[in-house]
Amino acid sequence: MAFKKFYPRDYSSAEDRRRLYATQFPVVEVDTSCYAMPSPQNSALWVERTPPDFTFNIKEVRLFMGHQTAPSVLPKVAEALGPIEKKDVYYKGHASRVA
């Protein structure tokens, strides 16, 4: 894996790796947000562990890209929609999907 060549062996925690990464690059793309919204606690830790001018490019939630989305990964949306019988939902406004 490529990351093993970038990070020293003693950088085993996500915190260590994030701090080192932020010293080498000014931006990172957050892909995990495509699959589930990051928790407020994790987002706050990302900000605390990087320089003030570091940029997080947050990928949009897969629901808005027209992909199937399990309601469980979007708790506030699932809460607003109420009980959902389907395993996955689609954004009705997306041109390539009809729910």
C-alpha cells in the first residue's frame, strides 16, 4: 500500500498521520462523506489537528449524486422521512433516477 511508504512506521494513529499529512499538503479530499456524514466530533478533531489554513474538500453525500443511499447513513434525513420500508433511497430530483 502506498501510504506505508509515505508515513513512518511509528505514525500508527490517524491523528499522527493527519498531522504529518497537513505539513506536506495544503488540502485533502474527504471521501468518507460520500458514504456517511462525518460526526461533529470527528470533524472538530480534523480541524484541531491541522493548521488554520488547511483545506478540507468535502465530497458530497452520495444521495445527491444519484446513487442509492441507505437511510441509516443519514440519520437526520431518515428521522425526517419517518419509517422507510426500502433498503435504499434515491434523490427524486436527480435526472437519472426515479424513486
